[in-house]
Amino acid sequence: MRFNKLDFLSNAPKIFIFQKHSNKTHFGGVLTFILFIIILILFAYHLIIFITEEDYSIQYLREEKYLYDKEVISRWIDNRYNPYIEFGLELSSGNKLLSNNYVIFNETDGQIIPRRQNLTKRVTDINIGIYYKCKNQSDADECIPSIDYFMFHFRYIGFKIDHQNSNSPLHYLSGGDLYRADEEIYTNEVVIHTITWENVKYNPEAGISKLLKNIRGIDNEKQKKIGISLRDSNFENLDEDELDLITYFNGTKYRLLRQIKHNIDFFHYDEYTRTKKSFFGFISNIFSLSLAIFKTLSSFLTGFYSNNFDNYKIIEKILHNDKPINKKSLQILN
């Protein structure tokens, strides 16, 4: 097999004694054959990855940004940053629900929050207190519950991150989908539980839609999808001297058992960007890698082989000129 016919790597000779468009060599043909095999392997490898990989690649950043008070207030009242969520509250002990002697108050307006019902409020408006209704309403009564501990159940419908969702990677749950958070409460201590939420942002995907919005002057922050998620919990024990545990609502005596506050940290947030896989990107990667390998082999062939081969051929052409001598020319000379 004449491998020099396959040689696409060698450059054209610098000296025209060869009378060729390309200085083809057997070694160059072998390297070209190897190049074809490498390209086929690369193509098969990247094709398998392209077929098996997920539709979107995800980039994640943990951001920290200082905001002035004016900016914090504006986000506090903005539904995108401080959204309304649907939630429900319940109290239980073992497999039984607690009696109505255990109540949940809205600390903002002092109203009882009904259990086993779904409510809709801003995240920062979910500030509640869990109280025990004293059996003896006299001031001398210590008002101590008969059970040592019980469970507080917080169910809410929030935001879900689905990176491979073609419609929306960040969306509000609906229907029967919800999140659950259970908390054990002991009646012999008073704890303030502060729950911190943070925003989750998804950058707009590159495309015609984003381009048109940029042309219209729509700020990039306004184009982002923004949700919220639970991030941290802080528990602070309080002594009875620090807080008056006995409270009267509408003339009825209650003892505080737990305070639960919800807050949003606007200074920290998670930010995602996703890129949809593209067949053109797959082809582009193959061509880029193939071209890089081609140039590497071609440079090697030119720098370490062809130059020496050219020199050898020049000497061969000079010393072994096989061109027939014109006899008529010799007679004229004689």
C-alpha cells in the first residue's frame, strides 16, 4: 500500500525542482492515516457524550452583595424577592393532634392562626407564637402544660429548582406538592427560632428573547427568575427573667412555649446559569480538536522530517538526473 497517496500533512516544496504541488511522503501518509483514526475515535467519544448527557449544563455561583437600606426596603416589599407562599400549621403529640388548649398566634396582629388550614402570606409575615391556654386563669397559677414535648409541623408550597425542565428551571410548586419542616418543642424551655430564607436566581437563557429585551433596555436583574428557599435556622434559649411568658389575649391567659420568626437575607443568594446543548456545538468541538491535531502533526512532519527529506531529494535530483540527453544538441556542439 502506497501511504504517500494519503499524505495530506506535508507542505508544498519550497524549491520547484520537485515539480509537485505537494511533497508527499510515505511517513506523511502514515501520519494522515493515524489522524483519520484519531478523528473517528474523537467523533465516537463526543457523540456518546452528546447523546447521554443532560439537555442543559449548569453553572452555579454563590453570591454576596452589599445593599443599602433603601435597596433592602425595596426588596422587602417586592413580591419577586419577598413572595407570598401558601402554608399550613399543625401541632401533634405522638399520633394525636393536640387539643385547642394549644394555639398558634400571629405575632403581627395578635390573631389566632387556624390549624389544618392553608394560609397565604409573605415570607417575612410568618412570625408566630405557640402558646398554651392556662387551665386555671388565676394569676397565681404557674400554667404548666401536662406534656413534656410535642411536634410543630410546618407545611408550605414553595419554589422548586429543576435544572433540566425545558419550560422553567425555577417555578412555584402547585397542587399536592409541598415541603415539610417538623420541629420538636419542649414545654420546660422557651426558645426563639429564627428561620432565614435566601433568594435563588436564574439568569435568562441566551437567545432571541434575551436579545430583544436587552435592545428594549430591560435590566438584566429584571429578566432573572427569582425564587426563595430555606437556608438556615438559629435557636436562642430565653430565661423566664428575660421574657414575660404569660400573656393575655382577649382576657384569656396563655403561656408562651415557642416563638418562630422568618427573615430573608438579601445580601446572599444562589445564582444559576444554564446552557442548552447544541449539535452545532458538538460539531464545532470535533472540528476544533481535529484541526489542532492536524496542525500538530503537520508541524511535526514539516519541522522534523520533511525538511530533511527535501534536502535529500534535492541532492538526489542533482546527482541522478534521469532526463534523457538530446543527441542533436550534442552534434551541434561538436
